Amino acid sequence: MEEKIKNLIKDYEKFAQENGLKLNPDKKIVENIIKAMLKKEELLGERYCPCRRTSGDIEKDKDIICPCKMCTREVEDNGHCHCNLFVK
């Protein structure tokens, strides 16, 4: 599990760099968010953002697979995404 968390942190750091974002500098928050995502993935089959509610409709819920489609806009508008994984 720890190896999977480390790999996801690297993936999300890369995503952040490619999209003009930063990963939250608080490593504990990042780990907790990723653990919550992995739990949702275990239960629902996808790595949904932990702060989003799923509807059960796979097509409708595809937009909330992390990093979700609202992420970049939320960071621009609020300085962070809804779950606080990505920041300005």
C-alpha cells in the first residue's frame, strides 16, 4: 500500500507540474487524500475524488475520477481544489 501511495504522489506531482498546479505541501494531507481515493477505488472500481459524491452512473461519474475535471478551475478560483490535493 505504501508503494502505491508513493507512486500516486509522483503521478499527481507530474500532473500538477504539467497543469500549472502544485501538490499540497502538507504531506500528511496528501497521504490522507490518496488513502481515501484508494478506499473508493477498492469499493467502487475507480479512483474517484474523495470529496465528490458518486451517483452510481459510470458515465456520469467519469468526470469525478481524480484528477477530476473541476480541479484546475477550482484551483484558479479558490487557490485549491475541493479536496485540497492541488493548490496554486
